[in-house]
Amino acid sequence: MTAPAVVLVHGLWHGAWCWDAVRGELTGRGVDSVAVELPLTDLAADVAATRDALDALGRPAVLVAHSYGGAVITAAGIHPLVRELLYIAAFQLEEGESVSRTRVGDLPDTRLGEALLVSGDAVDLDPVLGPRLLYGDAPVDVAVAATARLRPVHRAVLRGVPDAIAWRTVPSTYAVCTEDEVVHPDRQRAMAARATRVVEWPCGHSPQATRPAEVADLVVGRVRALATG
């Protein structure tokens, strides 16, 4: 069997650029990858962009998501080319759930709500608190470079409910980030209970920036397991 490629889906306020370091690591290990640029206008449009990327790829894939991207791959993962889902501090949603409403019990929240700046239909981040929550454990240069590229998102993305639940039929792996200040680790663990397998990393919300080699190791491990299994 030919090894699957990797399709990477980013979270809110980011773009395909946030996977650049991981993609470099994957290339060095001989694994092909593409990163989807989500419009971040609503969940349906983001799912469509991901399904289009899978169509263009035209080969079996591991679908990897960070944060809000988990809502996207939960729906897009029913695509016939998807062989596994990989959630990184991401929203592995059930029917009827959205990133703003998960039914996983009475769990602690983070300070993300304080960092949201809502203006009409646009949702941005407080320029001080937002980056601190996203990149608090990142080297200063990495955090500054990433923060400069963040963009507002449409309010509708927070309410989007997946139109399919791919992890019911597609194997999934969940990476819990135990020092996360955006998606509380306890909330992650509750969603991770839905996954086929779970790992935990002692890091903040953005391991694709702070530990790209470790992210790539996990992804490559799943790619190779599928290729040999």
C-alpha cells in the first residue's frame, strides 16, 4: 500500500502558514503534505475547502486538525480518501455540538472568552491576552511572528455544527495539550474519550509552533501504521 499523504487544517485566526514548520519536518521524513487555507466564514465553507483539498490531492490521506479545525475534519473526514483523523487540542465534536457549545459536562473554562473582541460579525483577539493564551510557551520570536499573521474570523464559525461525524467510522487519534490556556485540558480529555487512541503532551495550545518535530513524529507514525497495516 502507498503511504497516505497528510492534509493539515488550521484553527481560528490562523492560516495554512501555521503548519510550515511541521510541513518541513514531514518533508524531511519523506511524507507528502498539503495545508488547507480555510476561509473562516462559516463551518460549511471551511468543510468544503477541506473536501476540495482532498479531491485535489487524489490519494489516501491522514486528516490533521488543530483547535477549531477539529470541527472541520469531524465533518470533512467522511471523504472517501480519509484513512485517519488526528486531533491536536482540537474539537472532536458530537452531533449537535459546535466549538462554542460542547456537551461534555461541567468543565472549567479558560480565559479565551476575555480575549475575544467582537465587532459586528467579526471576532478578533485582544492584542495582548490573545497571543499570550495561544503562544504562551513559544519562543518570543516564534510568538511575535505568528501573532503578526493572525486575522479576524466570522462570528458564524463559532456556532457551526458538523453535518457528519466522521470519527464514528474513521479511526482517530487525539493529542491532549496539558498546559493549554485556550481549550482547557479537561475539556480536551472529555472529547478525546471519543477517539480511538490518545496521547498527552506537556505543552500549550500551539504545538505546531512550539514542538513541530514532535507533531511530525505523531503524524508520521500514523501514516506508517496505515501504510503497513
